[in-house]
Amino acid sequence: MLNRSAVAIAVLLAALAIVPTGAQIIEQVLVNVNGDILTKTEFEQRQVATLRNRPELANTTPDDVTLRRAIAEVTPQLILEAVDELLLVQRGRELGLALGDEQFTSIVDNIKKSNNLENEDQFQAALKQEGMTMTDLRRALERQMLSSEAQRRDVVDKISVTEAEARTYYDAHAAEFTTPSEVTLREILIDVPVSDRGVNVAEDDAARAEAEDIRKRLLAGEPFPRLAAESSDAPSKANGGLIGPIKGNELAEPLQKLLGGMKVGELTEVVRTPRGYQVLKLESRTETKIRTFDDARPDISNKVGGEKMAQERLKYLEKLRAQATITWRNDELKKAYEQALAERRKALAG
């Protein structure tokens, strides 16, 4: 169902259309790609679909500057993608692809099921709310199928990741396959009051003595959670003094060294902190784990393969574009297209 922002976008797009006085336009063609056209209506549908769920546009009106700016921002990429789709759909047809009746029916059944549309009337009502007919839906689904299948055959199926490429990636991204050690601690903190004159020596001594006494009681077997709840000035007292798990490399270096020589269950000596005196217990520790190359190989293949595929897809589109005849009927959209294409080519070259 069209929300308020979608209606505002549609109204503004209609208002921006330039229609000569006295002219009667059935449908405005924006661009012709090898004989296939993109109409103004089709492109506006793309704009609305892209912007309709952006939170900042929820309460906009057609004359809102924010809405106009948003349309201007998304248009270059959208017109580039629209031309890409025409090229890919045409390539799909060259490969003899088509959306069969059985395949279309199966997809529609899945749409009904995933959207809890229990009967045909509900489905038709949902289509109407989206401003679509069954013919529109079939055309959109066929475009998606032709586009994705053409890319699969011409690009995806030809991508592979060699052992050497995978090993190079693994060696260069060691941190990605390393799970650092973690520690869980319990703490009891005794605050030392600080005034504008600094720390009172007597109060500091009293806080230290209290912390030492608590440590003795812990060593004697009194439960840490209970003493933390009774005596600690740290926020963790509400959780029995529990803090963590904390990654070992996120701890201050002196604390890393202190905990490194301890066994699980042991207490630190009383430690002076900026706030006062603290006693820590090492509750648990996990060791650093490094995934082996063999274990990580499937993930590396997906990662490297995905990056290669993205690059090859852009090269593939450039090849299709170079072989195409593209005729523009809207100069502003042509400029937007060329802007987005230049940015893509720059990224591809970099």
C-alpha cells in the first residue's frame, strides 16, 4: 500500500514533468536501448520504490526541499541501473531465456504464501494497492529472471578462486580469522572521596584498609557476589560484581600483564585505580583461537569470489554497453546517467 511519502514523491514527479502547451502525451520515452525503451512512468515507479521507505521522507509534502533533494540524489544511480537492466534483459533474450507459465505460477504462489495472501481476491487487492496488474507483475518478474540468469551464465559461473588467491587472502587478513582471548571478571571497588583540595590521606588509608579486609574475607571463602553487592561502589555491584566478557586486547596493558599470570578463580592484590581501591577475580578466560586455512577456505572463496564477481560484472556491463545503441530523449536524465557512469568507471579503474 502506498504510504504518505510515496504519494508525495509521485505527486512531485508528476509536477516536475514538462508537457508542451497543447500537447497530448500518451507515454513519454526517456531512453531507447537497442530498440527497447524506458518510459517516464516506469522510471517514476523506480524512484517511488526507492524512496518510499526512507524515514526522513515520511511526512514530506510535494513542495518539500528535502524530498526534491532526495529525488536528485537517487536519480543518477537509478537511471544507470535501469539501462543496465535493459542491457541484461536483452542479453537474456539472446540466450533464449523466457519466463514460462509454470515458473511464473510457482513464483506467484510463493509470493502469496510469504505475504499471507490466502485467496485470489486478497492477492489482486494487494496488486492494486501497489498500482500493478498481473501483466505488470509478470513483466517485472521476467526482467528479474532474464537479468539474473544472463549474469549467472556469462559471469558468475566463470568465477573461480585459486588456491594461491585464497592463501594470499588468508595470510593478508590474519585478524579476520583470529578470535582474541576473552576474560570475565568480578570486581569490588571501594571509592576514595576526592574534593577540590584533592585526596584526604586518612580517607585513602581507610579505603585501602577496607579493600584489604574484603580481600581477606574473599580468601576465607565468603561469596564474591554477596560482598560485591554489600560493599562495592562500582555499578557492577548490581550484578554481583560481574564484568565482561572483555576481549583481552581491549584491556589496559598493565591489567593484561596482571591477569596473564593468574589462574581462573584467583584474586588480584588490592589495586589502586583512579577512583579508589579494587579487588578483581578472574572468573573465566578463553584462549585466542585461530581458524586454520582449510577451515576458512569456504568463507575465503565466498569473499574473494564475491569481490571478483563484482568487478567482472561491471566489466561485463561495460562490454554490453559498448555494443549497444543508446538514444536519449531526456537531456537531464542523460546527464544523470553519465554522472553515475563516470563514478562507476572511476571506481572500476581504482
